[in-house]
Amino acid sequence: MVTTPPEAAADGIIHLRAAGVSLVLDLRGNGLPAVLHWGADLGDLSRQDLDRLAEAVTMPPIAGFPDAVPRAALLPEHGTGWPGRPGLTGHRQGGDWSPLFTRDSLELDTAAQSVKVRATDAAARLSLVLEAGLTTSGLVRMRAAVRNDDPGRDYTLDGLLLALPVPDTATELLDLTGRWCRERAPQRRPFTQGTWLRETRSGRTGHDAPLVLAAGTAGFGFGTGEVWGLHLAWSGNHRVLAERLPTGRPVIAAGELLLPGELMLGPGEEYTGPWLYASHSGQGLDDLSARFHDHLRFRPGHPNRPRPVVLNTWEAVYFDHDLDRLTHLADRGAEVGVERFVLDDGWFRHRRDDRAGLGDWYVDEKVWPNGLHPLISHVRGLGMEFGLWVEPEMINPDSDLARAHPECILATGGRTPADRRFQQVLDLTHPEAYAHILQRLDALLSEYDIAYLKWDHNRELVDAGHSPGGEPAVHAQTLAVYALLDELRRRHPGLEIESCASGGGRVDLAILERTDRVWASDCNDALERQSINRWTQLLLPPELIGSHIGAARSHTTGRTHDLTFRAGTALFGHLGIEWDLTRATETERTELARWIALHKQLRGLLHTGRVVRIDHPDPALWAHGVVSQDRTEAIFALTAVATPLAALPGTVRLRGLDLNTTYRLRPLPPADRAPGMERGTPAWCTRVGITLPGSVLARVGIQIPALHPEQLLLLHLTKD
């Protein structure tokens, strides 16, 4: 779509458009791009329209500030008088700390709806390349690179942040926080004067990562309000921030967090920051999420075959690996419809518990005298794929590798970091360590028929220094992990990899360039997973979120739930099982098989449709679903997460439907009845269901049945 007249581009105002979003960049003069508008599509604007837009939003002089009020540049510069956090921070032994760039060239790609700016600061001897554009789904995508042009002196890079302005009407902030087994908990606050800063220093994305920082109009919800949000595609340390400045210009920004002295750019060396993705929505968080989901689904490497139903062995056998027991478990899995059998931790040398063996990636000869061949042959004979758990970035001090190469542990020098789960981090920035891990994984994938790796990461990076000097190494370690994943996938086309980091500790778009799903949490408690899955979908579509049916009594919380609640919760993701099916009753296995058959029937809808999360006034009632792209079919879950405030929780409006289409709405077996419904079942809640226009379902709604806490009901809607 060519929407910027060539003469307007030459004059320095560029209008990019995609999927209902406009990004108007001001490049008048010779400075860096500033944003005149980021938000709803403005339509075709003439050169005169763009000039007048600039006039309409340019701030007049303000007492106490430079005569020309600093603009909201994509990379804010202290040298312009910008009163907020600068985009580029660094120095040369105290000098060159306030660069001010002059634009050298501008490349406009109207087909790709993107611009590339090259700029220099001749005095500071720095060069900058800034890329910005809109993806086909309407996401802003941008990054920057800085180069040291001084032929004789290093440049200490402290940080590189990119920023986007949001309107004054954005008065609330939302981001996510959490911990192990309680990932992605939402938190809100007013967007007031000053800086709201979130930093992750765990060496990975983190259980407490913001995931998306959103600024929006007061009271914005899943279906209401205007929202602007950003995500940094980086798996190491990072920072995100929101600033409301004395000039009245609020911005949101993000970039990699660099440790002291971590990046010293030698003469001619360059640092390229991670991609920043930003989404705008005029109709709440669901549309903001939809842009991220569409972007991921448009990728050439997005999983394009039905997501196999997984049986993971961890909560079934833990470290107790026995061929007979595991083949029996595989038999039970195949009977209920499992398509991928994953052998978890405990298969490699010395690994009888979590105290030893990491780094020694050889099949344990004592436990597996014939290797993994008998188990894999049995699994493949049952028609299932075979997957294997690995944790390549870690090392146990009690391992052959650590005894032979203690220098390969990430440490600052002079001390060993505190243990976590009896393990340390393997320094993949050492070429020998990297080569060892690559060779061992390549050998396993070459010898065995392995379709899938569950790639774990069970500790944070503490005192993460590179030996022998102890220099900070999180940045280099992150790039080494990317290179390792890329090389393995190059050598083994078709291999699928799951990003697991103590559960959901590494969820970001950069790791998903190299993996096929994330393990959202080590917690399979269905009540916890209702929230974890709900908010992971802020960024990721359901098919990328591993969600498993655990045993009745949760391994991590001790709660007990019936199978309908567990399975109905896991249904809306990449479905799996984390349960010793050899101990399940015949009745439980029969019911489980029904759920797996239902998932297979619906996964074409669940894994391609539009996610809908419904705002309901009673916090005890959650409702969510998926609507097909053509809006002819939908599935919704009505879930009681607590006791309702009223005897009945009222009505629920089913958003996302075609208002002009008539739908048949029915309860969906096996979740068509639930405890509590005998106290109040609405007239529509029968096998026949009810036929209503989408306008009625979306604007009036349906009465919610009485449900006991931690119960759910599934609804299926089809075009009548």
C-alpha cells in the first residue's frame, strides 16, 4: 500500500498504514524520526493534510524549556532537551555521553511500510541505524543499531532504548508480574507524572516479566477502551518503562538491560538492539492481542500442522525411569489418543535425582543398557512421536563436565554463584562449551528418532560472568543460546522445540523465532492455569501455549479438581497430559479419551480463531472463547473461579460474533453439565440449545447457570 506521496516523503512527513493502524513520522529537518501519530488509521492523507497534521500537534514554546519543545523521537536524545530518559546512554571515559545525531539518509519502502534512517554524530564519532515500520497485522516493529566510529578509542555502551509516544488520554498502565507457578499476574496503576520502570535481571525473560506493557484510556478492558502496548523481543535482561513528562508527552519504551561494562564497542564495532513490537487497539486488549497473534501466525515458520496431543512423563514417573513402566504408560497414552510421548528429566548419565548429571548428555547405560531405542521403538510403533527433555544451558557441579572444565561455569571470578536446584549455568560463550553441547545434542538427534525437544532452563543467571576475568556475559550468553537453537534446527529440519524455563520463565517473541511453543507454567492446577493461560494469551495465540491435564490432586498446589475442570481449562491451548495414566481408572481414561477427541475435533478452530476474553462485572465469573475467522463457529467457556456475589451471576455477552448471523448455541459435551447447575439451569441450557442472532448474543447476552466454584461449562455456537 503506497500511502505517502513521494513529495511528502521528501518533505519529511511519512505516513505508514497497515491493518487499520497509522504511524505518522516527522523527519523534517535533519534529526531522528519523531512520531506525530500512532494509533487508528487516518485514511489517505495528502501532502497538505500531513503538513496540517504536523501543525495541529506541534507544541508551542513552554516556559522553562528550549524554544523548540523536544519532539517524541523514536530514540529520545538528551541533546535535544528531552527531559525524559535518553534512548542512547554511554560514554568514552566520561566523554561523548550526550550524542546528538544528524540524519545522513532515509530509505522508504512503501511496499513493506517501513523506513530506515542512517545518522551520525561526527563529534562523538558514533553512527546510528534506526528501522521502523508496520507489519501486515498492524504492529509497529522497530530496532536500532549503534556503531563506534572512533578509530582509536572504545565506547562503553550503557543502554539503547526505543520509545513511542501515547496520547494524554492514556491514563492507566497494565503489565504482568509473577513468580514460579504463578506466572503472568496482571497489575494496574494510574499513569501519573514520572517514570514507571520495570527491570528484569534474571538473565532470562523471567517469571515476573512484564510481557506486554500497556497504556490505555481509563478503565480499559478486554473489549473496551483504547490501548497502546509494547513487547521487547529479547530473552535476556531487559527494561520497560512508561514516562509522563512535564511537557505532557507520555511515552512507553523498552530495551535490553546491559550490566556494568557488559558492552564495550571497539573501533568499528556495532551493537544491534532487539526488535521492539508495539500494538494499538481501539477496542480493548483483545484487539491488541489479535495483532500479536496475527503477526505470529503470518510467520513462515509458524507451526502449520495440527498440534500433537502430548503426554509428558514428569508428573507420572519423575526420575523413576523403567522401561516396562514407561512402555505401559505409552500404551495407556495411545489408548486415549496421545500423539507425542515426551520422556522428561532422568534419562541421562548419573541422573537419579536433580543433584547430578547436567552437562553429561549421554544416555545412562545402567538404566538404559540398550539405549533409548527400545522405548522409542515402542512409542513409534504405537503411532506416536517421541520427544526428549534437555537442559543444555545448565551444569551440575556433580558432573563429569564440571569436574573436567570448572572454568565453564558462569561466574564473576573468585567465587561460585549460589546453587539453585544444585546446578549452575554453563558458559556457552566459551567455544569449547558451546561445541560440546552442540555435539552432544546433534549426536542424540542423529542417533534417535526424536521429533521434539523440551528445552528447560531451571535457574536464573546470578553472578553471570565469563571466565577468567568475570566480565558480565548475559548478553553474549543469550546470543549463544540463539545460535545453538538455530544451528540445531538447521541440522535437523522439522525438529520442534519447546521453550521451558522453570515453567514459564522464558516467554518472548525472540525465543519463539526458534521454538514452537512455550511451557506456560510448571503449575497444572486448573484454577491457576485459568489465569496463567488467560494472560499469556495477551501476547501468544493458544496453539503456542502448552497446557496440560494433570492428576486430580495438583502436584504443585495440592488442590483437587474434577476432570471436566482440568480438561476444559487445558482444552484452549496446545493440549497435553501430565498424569500417570497407569493409575487412572478405566472411567477416567474413557472420559479423558472423550476430551482428547473433542480437542482434535476443535483444534482447527482453537488454533486459528480469534481469542475473546469477556469482561464480566462479577469477578467470580470468567468467560472466554475462540471465534473462527469467518465468524461461523465459536466455542466459549463459562468458568466459576470463586463463589459469585449474587445467587446467580447474571448474564454474559458473547463478543466477537457476526451481529447479522443467526447462531445455534448449545452446551458442549462432555462439559454440558456441572455441579451447581441443579440450583439454577436456564431454559436455553439443553441439548437442543437455542437459536439467536449474533446481535442478541453480543448485546443482550444469555443467563449464566449456577455453577459451584472451580467448575466450567462449554458452549458451542454454529451458524444456523
